Amino acid sequence: MSYEEVYKSWQTDPEGFWMQAAQSIDWDTPPTKALTVHEDGLYDWYADGMTNTCWNAVDRHVDAGNGDRTAIIHDSPITGSKTEITFAELRDRVARLAGALRDKGIEKGDRVIIYMPMVPEALEAMLACARLGAIHSVVFGGFASNELAVRIDDAKPKAIIAASCGLEPGRVVRYKPLIDGAIDLSEHKPEFCVIFQREQDLATLGPLDHDWHAFQQGVTPAECLPVEGTHPAYILYTSGTTGQPKGVIRQTAGQLVALNWTMKNIYNVDPGDVFWAASDVGWVVGHSYICYGPLIHGNTTVVFEGKPIGTPDAGTFWRVISEHKVKSFFTAPTAFRAVKREDPTGAFVKKYDLSCLGQVYLAGERADPDTITWAQTQLNVPVIDHWWQTETGWAIAANPLGIEELPTKLGSPAVAMPGYQVEILDDGGHPIKPGELGAIAVKLPLPPCTLPTLWNAEDRFRDSYLTTFPGYYETGDAGMIDEDGYLYIMARTDDVINVAGHRLSTGGMEEVLADHPDVAECAVIGVTDQLKGQMPVGFLCLNNGSGRAPSDVVGEVVQLVRDKIGPVAAFKQAVVVERLPKTRSGKILRGVMVKIADGQGYKMPATIDDPAILDEIKDALQTIGYAKTS
Ligand code: COA
Ligand code: AMP
């Protein structure tokens, strides 16, 4: 079937399409229908089915005689180690860990926070929770105590599973002090922590801490507990417009069905093939395509701990692909930009036999045409840009290689996937013509795996996604669709920015800056950056008579963001200005500031009284090297 036929088959009979896809999943009780719409307008997928995520990701492959197949390859250039775990070993390890957690009182529905680097144990912890029906919430290691505390207070976990440390080039990130700091800050107190000790930094364990290995000794392994199709598999916090992150809920059955469908149809891999997503388990890409998707589909997944450059060189990606026979490779454009900068002519690419590689996928931020062309030239395989969000868990738009390879249009993540009716709307919510810019919205209901609501925040869920355009899901992205149905993602409509593929809230950073005693007013904007796509830049107005040297305050706020949000915010640039450009009603014109920074030829809106304010902002941006226009 062609893409068009597959998409039409979904449009004609969505229920039939998703029931058919559900047949590839093992059920304890098969669902009798795919979609259930509730009176309040919210809906669920596979509500009357019973199944277990861990069974589908691990045990069923052992049952089917594939226990000897490699489930996880851990490749860690940063520690110099490589290990492989078969599906049978993974089942035993996960069952034992789940047994130990159960013995300590973890039950179905309990939340467990996982704070771990890129080690197989992170996946084992996720799968052990799934085995018991516990709801995990993985927190990215680059977030600091305060962010962890916010998540602890929202998810109210019974336990935290963590490693003693993560490893960044030239630096050991000690997790235990960060966890202790978070528990001090949070109102909710987890009952216990499980710490996986890494030799690079052994944590000192307190009375409520258990050693990962010791607490598993002599336990009875746990079996997989069937749960309802709607049971939350996990909560993943993502940036919204404020410092309070949104807890995106992923439901069990929808995730199993949709991710399994994507592995062949989008990523073009068959069971047994090696799949590698060079991301982190702390992000949605890590959940869907380091852990669950490949394992559910019976693929080998690569867990990579390192950086694309410098560990040891710009050939790391190609070495891993070649050595482990990776067929489909997924990363963020920023990683390729980093490699391209070090190796523009592909000298490192040529050192490796990449005949195993079938295709490459990019997501997480806009894939610029230069980067795609470079990758196409160097690798000589299809380079697929695809667009999705934490909220959806899988691609809204892609080039579905496993169905057919559609022509690539540079700058476009191609076409809508079955399940998604994507439309471009004007401010009044009316669909607009091909080629015109507007808000990107998706007709409800969204397909399986997408968020049913936000954890503990249904009103915020409705406000954030369902209210602006009734009958649609508001993606928060703006863009257009061309005559051929290809989508173009141009910008966010809110204050979310993407720094090195990491989704961050400028609103959250502003909250931190505003806390500084000398800061009267501030704005943080995302400006275009050659390597990271965007970088946050802060503008500060100091309190009258503060008397502080601007450079001192700048230094302090940079440190404050690092301490409160974490190094991942990459907040390194800020300037002190007299005033900020505002509308008559007092709203800061962040969009105007971004345009000045990006040199897009700003035209003064009638609402600003004082052009001198804009000159000041322009000067400030030039001072720190971000304004391209004079
Ligand atoms: N734990 C602790 N700190 C972390 C971290 C983690 N898991 N991940 C990143 N950080 C730190 C980095 O060490 C860096 O700290 P520094 O300011 O002291 O140097 C800071 O956070 C910013 O990190 P990052 O933006 O990732 O920059 P980088 O220079 O370390 O690496 C890239 C740049 C492009 C090589 C890297 O970001 C990359 O490979 N990105 C791919 C992104 C990705 O996978 N995104 C997921 C969506 S697919
Ligand atoms: P996250 O939730 O971290 O996956 O970030 C989702 C956001 O990243 C989207 O809403 C987009 O703004 C951006 N994004 C993801 N993939 C793409 C893409 N292929 N092209 C452009 N922007 C993207």
C-alpha cells in the first residue's frame, strides 16, 4: 500500500485501523473497541483491554524463543565500556528489580521517580515499574535540585531510583547531593531511594537509601501485572509557559500499539534489527525510542553514554553505527551540526563501514537544510526530518519509509501520519489556504499514545491545548502546509525554546531571574544559534539605586539559573538595559526582541512610543554578539 492508501484507510475507518494495529500487541484481555469518548469530551484508547508494558517489551520475546537476541547494547565512550544484555537476561534483571521494589511496598499506581544517566539500569528501572503497574517519571540528569523538587511535589513518588552519578566530559555529576537537596526542598517526602553505585563516584547512603544490588538479593522475581489499557505508564514533565512543568501522561495500551506501529512504518526496522536513538532517557525521544518502541517491537536498542564530538572525536556516531550494525539512527539536528562543524568534509565518516545503515531520522527542533544536505552527502542514505512533541509520544508528521519513501523537501518534516489530521488555522480558528502561515492544530481525537490529560492538572490541560481552537489540539507550533500536503514548522507560538534539542521555557528562566534582589524586570528570549539552534539571552532592568555593577548581577543570574534549573538551560548570556520594549498595555515585546536578534528587518509597531528603547535592545544584543543587523 502507498502512504496515501494507508492514510486514507485510517481516515475511512479510524476504529478499524487502530484495532488492526492492536493485534500486534499481547493482551491479557483484548480490547473490544479502540476509542471511548467520555461525556466531558475527553477520550481514551483501548479502555477495556488489559495488558502489561513490560510483558510486551521483554517477556514476550523470550516466550517466542528470542531470549538470546540482544535487547540492549550499552556503549559508553565516556567510561570506555561496552556491554550487551539479551532479552532473557533483561527479563531476569527486571523481574528481580521489580520483586525488590514490590517487597519495599511499590504497588500498581504508585509513582517512582527515576533520575539516572544513560546506563542500561535506567531502562531496567522503567521496565520494572511497568512490570508492577507503577508509574515512573524519569527526570533528565541535567536538571538541578529545584526542578527535581518541583517534580517530586507534583508526582508525589513513593520512591526515587537513581545512580550515584552521571558523567559529562571532564566532570562527574554527583546525583546524590542533588537528590538530597531536592528532598530538602520538596514538601512531599519519598519513602525510600534506591541508588545504583557507579565506580566514578560512590554515594554515601543514608538510612532511607538502599543499594541497588544489595536490596535485590534473595528476592522473589515479580511477574508482569496486567493493567487497564488506560493505566498511566508514565508521567513525563515538559516545559510549558511557566516554571511549573506540565506532567504529560502516557497511557499503557495506546503507547504499546502506536509505538509498535511506528517501528516498521516510520523507522523501517524489522524485529532483530538494531535501532539507535542518540538522545537521553530523560526526554520523550528516550522514552519512546531508546526504551519502549524498539523493545516492544523486538529490536535491539543502543544505550549511548557520550557526546557526538570530543569523546574521543567527531567519528563517534559512525563508529557506534558501524560496530553495532545500526540500521536506523535517530538524533537531533544540533548533534549533526556539532559533528559537521568538526568534520565538514566527512573525513571521519569515510573511516567506517556504514553499509548497515539504512536511514537517519532527525527531530526535536527544526532541521536546517544545510545540515540535512550535509548528512545526505556524507551518509548517502535517506535523512528524514520528522516532527513530534512530548505530548504526542510519536511522530505527527514524517516520511514513512517503511510504507514508502516520499520525496524529501528540505525544511519540511513531510506529511501527517495516520491518526493525525493536521490543519493550519488563523487566529479565529478557521483553516487557511495552503502556503499561508498560521497556528498548527490537530483535529481531535488525537491517536493512541498521545496525552489524555496532564497529571493533576486537567484545567491546565484544557487551557493549554483544547481551548484556543475548539475541536482541535493546539500544538503550540506555527507553520504552513504546501499544495502537496507537506508541513513546515516555523516557530513556537508560546515561550518554549529549543536549545540543543532540549525543550525549555523562557518563562521559567524569567521566574528565576526575577527572584534576584537587584532585578526589577526581565525578559528572556531565544535567539538563533548556529550550533544549538536557539540560545537563551536574558535582559535585565535593575532596581533604581541598586548600585550594583551590571556585570556582577549578570554573573549572579547566570549562576542562579544553573543552580535552579540546571546546566541544561545553557543560560550564559545576559545584559543589563535601561528599559524593555513594551506594548501600551505593558506587555513585553519578546517577539520584537527576537526579530532584532535574528536580524529579520524589524518594523516598528505603532504601539511602541519610544524607538530609543529598541535601539537600546539592539545595542545590547550586538554587545553580546547576537544582533546581525546594524
Ligand atoms: N547531566 C548533567 N549535565 C548535563 C547533562 C546531563 N545529563 N546533559 C547536558 N548537561 C550539561 C552539559 O554538560 C553542559 O554543561 P556546561 O554548561 O557545564 O558545559 C550543559 O548541560 C548544556 O548541555 P548541552 O546543551 O547538551 O551542550 P553540550 O555542549 O554539552 O553538547 C551537543 C552539545 C549538541 C553535542 C549535545 O547537546 C547533543 O548531543 N545534543 C543532542 C540532543 C538530544 O539528544 N536531544 C534530545 C531530542 S532528540
Ligand atoms: P519536545 O516536546 O521536547 O519533543 O519538543 C517539541 C517541540 O520541538 C515541538 O513543538 C517543536 O517546536 C519542536 N520540534 C520537534 N521536532 C521538530 C521538527 N522536526 N521540526 C521543527 N520543530 C520541531
